Amino acid sequence: MDRERQRILVAMSGGVDSSVAAALLVEAGHEVVGVTMKTFCYQETPGASRSCCGLDGIMDAKRVADRLEIPHYVFDVEEEFTRDVIDDFVSEYARGRTPNPCVRCNSNTKFRDLLKRGRALGCDAIATGHYVRMRAAEPGEKPSLLRGVDRQKDQAYFLWGLPPELLPLLRFPLGHLLKPEVRERARGLELETAEKPESQDICFVPMGNYREFLEQSLPTRHPALEPGRIVDRAGEVLGEHEGYAGFTVGQRRGLGGGFPEPMFVLEIHPERREVVVGPHRELFSPGVRVEELNWLADEPPLPQESVQVQIRHGAEPVEAWVEETAVTGTTGLDTGLELRFHSPQRAVTPGQSAAVFAGERLLGGGRIARALAAAEVPEPSPS
């Protein structure tokens, strides 16, 4: 943490993590300004007032700010959040993909808006309660974003899409702490959020009913919500579904029974309204194609370079190498990346994120376009 006194804008969601982040910066002698973002209309979303971004969160953040004796502002970013996060969430499910709205929010709304608000308030830096660390830059290089010390809470996966120009301005006070230590700090400071449970839901779908949310958001009789066929790899019809938006790669639930072995979702073909299923062994892929890339490191990894890649939240990064760095993407532009895993990986899911690491350092990442079939990834040349 910087020793010199700075004016720091802290994003306060009303949870214990951001509360303690603000408190630690106050303890360190910084001039702290608390900000909570109003991201969507709570009155139209049942249960949203209790979500991490809801009205209860706003009030909890204000109470903590009052206890810390720092100013607290609420900024309405509903228009930006709807455009960048909610509309994208709906569009991805309509395409048969599974989005991660928290990644999208961090990449496109939260930090960009924090920078804009921070500059308007005369702040020198931006802080959040994410469990990640920053390492100061060497001369001529960018600062590095590192995984948090608490591997159970590490949130680097969600931050691959950060605008790289923001890195010098970011502060993450919790990166060196374990979650129990954060709770204990909150109790010692008698913060109102000390025992507040963590939200497990997407903030704008707080009851977890994606189907109902999509029904309200998509046009009437959209193909994603219409009946279609469940088929195997050979195209044999095995059953019917009530809408492919209710499925994701790796899913077993909702496929019916009567199969000689458990079946899992392998692919979704929205143009045919088909859900492709198969046995567990067919879920594994030797590689992944990644698009919409963003690099936080000075240079992206080169072909044949070894990296680690994390393909879902909560998973450990796995060893991989770069197969290609300029592949034609779904938009027709050379903006993609192909990675080959050292060992085949389960349920590579289009729409999810692939975060690329070199050890603890987050190099960047992108969105998973699709899993690679075995025939698409050539065997490595013999040494």
C-alpha cells in the first residue's frame, strides 16, 4: 500500500469486503471517498433490494461510510449497466452461450465509470474489495495484477478485461488477506457489514430464475425459449427440450432419463434449436479458441509459449501452450487465440472467460468461442 497520502475512491457495494477495504485505507492515512453504483431498477426486479448492488447494499455502504467518517456518494449507472451487462447477458443466452456478467461488468462498466467519477472528484487512485494484488511496475513496464493470497477467494479470473491503462491507478487492500482475517477486521471495527453473508446470485437475477428473466427480456416466441430437439453427436433424436436457453455445456439436469449411461450437454446449436448431448467422456476437449482478447501484460504470449489458463470461476488454472495467436474469429477479424491444454479439460463452455496466467500474474484473457475438437489441434512436433 502506498505510504504517501492519496485521495482514493473506493467502490463500496455494501458487503464486508469493500467495507474493510475502505477501512484499511482510512487506517493507512489516505483521504477516502466512498462510492456505490446503482446499476438497475430495483422496483422491477423481485428480491433485488437484497442483492449486492441493491437498495440494502446502498444503505449498508452508507452506514459504513458514516462510521468511518468518510463521504459517500451514490451514482446511477443504470443506462451503462443495461447496455454493457444486461443486454449482453440476454444476447449471449440467445446465441446458445453462457455469459459471465461479473466479468462483463468489471471490464466495461464498473472500473471505467469509477475512473470517470474519481477524476471528477479529484481522486488519485481507485480501490475495490477484490481479492487480488498489484505489483509495482519495473521501469518501462506496466504494473502486474497478481492472484490473491487467499486462493479460495482469489478474483483475478474476473478482471482479465480491465482497461490496461487503469492498472497504475488501482489499489486492492485485501489482496494479502484471508477471508477470515477480513471478517475479523470488520468485527474489530464494529462495521455493520461484519456478519453480512455473501451474495451468490447475479445481482439483476437475484432469485436465480434465468428462464423467467429471459422471457421478460427476449421478444415473444424467441427461438431460445421455443421447444427443440435433444440429439447426440450423430444427429439421432433422443428427446425434446423447452428452450435451449435453459442449458449450458456440461449440464446433466433436465435431459430426461432412459439412457444406458448419464448424458451431459456437449454443444448448443441455436440455428437448429438443438441441444447436443453425450456421455461424460465426450465432454473433454484438447484445446480452446478464445476471442475478444484483452492483454494486461506488455506483450501477449507468443506461439508455443507455455501459460496457465483458467476456463471457469472456481477452477484452478491448468497448463497450456499457445497454438496460434491470430486466428479468424466469429466476426471475421484476426482477433483470436488458440490454446492447447497439456491434459484435456472438461466442459469448455462458449461465452465463459478464459483467463491467461504466467504463474501468479494475470496476463489477460478473452471469451471462449468454442472448444477445439481433437482433429483441429495438431500433435506437437517431436523434439
